[in-house]
Amino acid sequence: MPGAAPGDRLEIEVVERKKNYARGRIIDVLAPGPERVAPPCPVFGRCGGCQWQHLSYRAQLRWKREIVRDAFRRVAHMDVDVAEVVPSPNPWRYRHKTAVPLGRGFYAHGSHAIVPFEECLIQHPLLDRVVVAVRALELPLYDERSHTGLLRHVVARCNLKGDQAVVALVVNGDTVPDRARSLMQAVPELRGVVANINTRPGNVILGDRSVTLAGEDAITEEVDGLVFEVSVESFFQVNPAAAATLHGMAAEVAGSGASALDLYAGVGSIALRLAPEFEHVTAVEISAAACRDAERNAALNGISNVRFIPGRVEDMPAQRADVVVLDPPRKGAGPEVVASVARMRPTRVVYVSCDPATLARDARSLAEAGLQPRTAAPLDMFPQTAHVECVAQFTR
């Protein structure tokens, strides 16, 4: 029941029936449950970005812990010690990266209908200003049905201080009207404007090629004493304030040793955090842009014992490692990667997950390979949504 809260008494309409469950929509809230609050966003319920603004923040943390517990029991058939959820430093305005379809608004839940917005209460106000400035350029908008028009997405990133930003205009073509300088004048915090070329049909946001139209293609971010140069296309935690906690949790579980292997390394945020505790660290990342950023970040921080390898994690050469860190995308690591990790015979595996179900699935596979889950520590990287990050420890 989307939009429901535990303890609500509702009038509903059943809209879909399955063999063992049904889906419904709320017609009226007859009596609100004790955890329901008034959502502050005017487009909440229509926009698909947030699902839980109608729950108190304390309730959000409690239910996210239950989601992780339930995933281990239901998917992995295991009882794992799940800690209380570490709250985000900021439950609002925490997102420092945005991807706005057509520069107009976010998708409605379960569709590609655009819900326009003037400001998004979970993203940094600087990103709102960038999106508004791009709208003012009045670039021809892309139509995914006819595959015509120019502007597909506006992707923007800003740093934790909010004094730097970079924007990518994702375009359906090889040329962009020369508006980059006017955009940087409209938003003085912009360090650069990038055109990302995506002429393929479908809903993948970014294309394979980018051209810097003006300024720089990256911002400088400082997290937990480390300095990062992060391009707009690279993966970096969208909640950098909470990322410092996440990196510290992963490093604490990893401990120390001779060698560490960081898989799905992104721009090196965890690998560089591990460097002082290990003789050498190998990091694998499929994105060439992220690898370039990672190498630059290692140099910025004077770290020389981390090696970055561009390529698919599934294709990595067999090697020995004392500790393996897994930080996969939402789909999880999968059986091929789990089997490869098991063959390395690490003493510890640190699994950083953004999806409890795929974490639980891979936990079962790791356990069958002799690596047992010991603890799972959830972290709220995405307040006002149903998503929950988790750092799990496995030992032989």
C-alpha cells in the first residue's frame, strides 16, 4: 500500500490482485497511525523520488533496521546480528548529486511522466539553482517516443561545502548551443559545464562520451580528511556527510593486513581510506572516468600504495588478498564474483550494500563458500526514502 504508515486506518481501493498478495491505493486516511507526519514537500506522493516523507524520522530508522533483518531471514534464511541504523547527519538537503529528466522535474512513481518541481527538499539548494538556470536556456527538450529534441537530462553535482558545482547537459546530438559561459555567470559556484553525448534510445541516463564546454569537469570534495576530485559522471556517494561515516565503518571492519582488494572502487573513496592500514591495496572499477579520478585522488592525498585497475570486476585476475571489500551496485555482486572472492581465501570480507535483498542473497552464497556473516551495520544514506545502506562483515 504505497503511502501507508504502520497503524493507519485507511479506506483503500484494490487495484491489482496476485496469488498471494494484492496492491491498493489510498482513497482516504480515516485515522493516522502514531508514526505518520505531514510531508513537507508539495509534490510528495506524485514524485517518485521520496517514499517515506510521511513517516517520522525515528520511525524511518526503526523500519530500515527491520528491512535488513527481514532480508536476511527471508532471502538468506539466516539470523544475523543487525545493529541499530546510524542516522544521516542531515535528514533533509543531503543529496549532492541530481539527475533531472529534461531539466523539468523527476519521474512519477512507476512511469516516465514528469512531475515538475521548483525545489527538491532532499537535495542541496545549489543544485536547485543549477536546474533553474538550465531551464532558462530554453534548449529543445528530448522526446523519447520520437527520439527527437536535444536536452535529455541535467546531471549536476556539488560539494559538501556548497561552494562548487559542475553540471552535465545530457544531449541527443553532437552539438550544443554555446550557452556554457552564460550558465556559469548565472550560477557563480559552477566550476564547469560538460556536454554528455547520448544518442541511444532507451532510459540509460549517461552516454559514453563527454566534452567539457567551459571550465573544469570536476569538483573538489573533502571527506574524512581525504581530498577527492570528482567528475560529474563518476560514482561518489550522493550524501558526502554520511559517506565519511560509511568509509570509517568499512575501514574499521576491514582492519589491517598485508593486502586488500577493493572491488567496485568508484573514485577510490574506500581504497584510499584503507591505504594506511595495508601494505598495498588493489582497486578494481569498470568506469574509466572513475579510475582516472581515483588515480588523481591518490596523488592529491600523497598515497602511493594503491593500484587502480580499470575493468569489470567479473574479469579481474585471480589474486590473494587478506581482506576483500565489495561495494557493488544495487544488483549485488552475484555468484560469479562471490565464487572468485571465495577462491582468494580472504580472512575477512567487507560488503557495503545499498540493497538488503541482494546483500542477503550474496550472504547465503558467501556462507556456503565458508565465509560467515558476523554483523550487519545499517546506515541511513538516503533519508525520506525506503533505501538503506549496510556494512556487513564476513569471516572464515
